[in-house]
Amino acid sequence: MAAPLALVLVVAVTVRAALFRSTLAEFISERVEVVSPLSSWKRVVEGLSLLDLGVSPYSGAVFHETPLIIYLFHFLIDYAELVFMITDALTAIALYFAIQDFNKVVFKKQKLLLELDQYAPDVAELIRTPMEMRYIPLKVALFYLLNPYTVLSCVAKSTCAINNTLIAFFILTTIKGSAFLSAIFLALATYQSLYPLTLFVPGLLYLLQRQYIPVKVRSKAFWVFSWEYAMMYAGSLVVIICLSFFLLSSWDFIPAVYGFMEHPVFFMFIQIAVISIFKSYPTVGDVALYMAFFPVWNHLYRFLRNIFVLGCVIIVCSLLFPVLWHLWIYAGSANSNFFYAITLTFNVGQILLISDYFYAFLRREYYLTHGLYLTAKDGTEAMLVLK
């Protein structure tokens, strides 16, 4: 699988490099759908200029990036395009290997449950096969690298891409079972944006499963491991924040930057989607990360009820974003309500899509244990209603 992944990476880098050299790059970097005041490259450049003048970037109200990011680009400003292309490539590679390991765990668990007769006898068509799961990691990398949302975020040099990379490495290290590295990457992601804090619980649940520690309140091992992971996470976060203070000799960045189980991997997917929908100043780069996981759940497609309609809603909204923005800001023939309406429709579409995946997941789990073909007491076909 290394050769196909390398080919996808080459194609993705070529597309990005071509767009960076085109006249579209500046246009894309101005789009409100792609960048926000929290992730705009122009804000980073402005912060660097203030830093070079000996002025704190956080003295005003325009710069909201973290100190580590500004110091990173202080040395790599001339290679910014390369940095963002490498960032996207690293995210895809991390997701590829994370899903590769996750599929092995899923198949092993499924095999064990089959041997223990935990599944109903008539669910053979719901059982996942190695051949079916073989290309899923490659599809995930493909979905991320060639997703128009990801490409646009990279060309606009949105720092959202860096946050995606940190979350991807958190997922990889968690699935690999490294509690220490998982805590570090989650701390880095939380440092960039507070929202990844919600990934702490699914990450902990997965690591507990890897250690074969039962999630029981009275279990000593459960509390010991939970405490260790929480301390590693909190300790990493404290070190990162103290390093930021050391770089700036000030705590000014804190208000400026932050303002103020069973299936933990699916839980992570839902959490990442919820974050991207409800966070303040969302961009298409946030959406691209959770969309990369769609191939992981391809076994749920048969249970999705509105995938075609919702897919059309999201595509149409994406096409209408620049149109309604132009009519409002430049043509003057529309007002802000038009753009607000299309962003609201886009978010409603995402909410319904994620709800559909949640429904499909629960429905498949029910069928696996109770049988695919349900019958009522009188022998007639029963209807499954989830409440």
C-alpha cells in the first residue's frame, strides 16, 4: 500500500503547488469560508511584523494565534507554502496508519465475538471482511488530501491545517496505545484550540480498552490509569503554556488565543464533527478532517437514510458560499441574511448528516446482536424503531 499512498501524496502536493503559483491563491486566502480571524495567514504575518518591531502581538485585538505558532513561522516564514503542504501530508499519513491499526483491532474483536457466538446467526452479510477493509486507510488519506476543503485551506495557509495535524497524531498515538504521546498531542491540540479537550474521554476509553482495564468505578486499575493519563495530559499542557510564557515573558496570549464504551474511535469521529460544526469561526478545513473518516464507516452506508439529499445540500451550499458573499459585499444586491441563511443551511446539513451516521451505527450494532431479520410475536416482519 506504500506505492498508492505515495502516488496520492505526489498528486496532492502537485495540485497544491500549482494553486500556490496561480492567481487564485490570493483570492482563496481572502475567502471567509476558508479562513477566519483565528486562522488567517494575514493575521500571522501581522503578528510577526509586530514581534519584529518589539511590540507584543497580543497588545491589540487582531492577533489570536498561539506563541508557538508565531515563533515557528518566525523562522520558517520563507518556507510557509512548503510547511503547509508538509502539514497536510503528515495529517494524511497519520490518518492512514491510524486507520490501518484500527482495522486490525476491529477485525480481531469481530473474530473473537464470532467465536463466542455473540452475534445473531443471520448477520453474515454485516460481518466485515479483510478484503473489504483493505483499502480503507488509503481511501481515508485520499479523502483528506484531495478534499477541496483541505486543498483550499492549504492554499489559503489557514492554521486550521496545523490543528488538524495535531488531532490526527493524537488519534494515531491513541490507537497505537501510547498514552504518553497521546496525552502530549492532545495537549498540543488543546493548546491550539480549546475544543479538542472534548476528545479526552474517548481517548481515555480507547487506551483503557487497549490495557484490558474494565471501565468500572470500583476498579482500582481504572482509576490509576485514568489518573496517570490525566496527569500526563495536564502536565504536557502546563509545559507547553509555560514554554509560551518563556517565549513572550507575558501571559497576554491566554485571553487573546482562547477567549473564553464501547466504541471510542466512533466517539472521536462524532466529537470532531461536533467541534467543526459548533466552534466559533469555523472554516472548511475543520469540515475536511471529519469527512476524511467517512471511508472508515463505509459499512454503515446501507443504513444511511438521507445520504444523497444531505450530500447534495452540502455541495450546493459550498458552491453558493462565494456567490452570496459576492452579492452581499461587492454587488450590493443582497444583504447579510442571504449569506447567513446559506451558512445556517450548511450547518443544518452537517448536523443531519452526522445524526444519520449515528443512527446507522446504532442500527447496525442492534442488528449484530439481535439478528438482521426481525419478527414480531405473531411471526410478521417487525420494524426497528430507535428511541
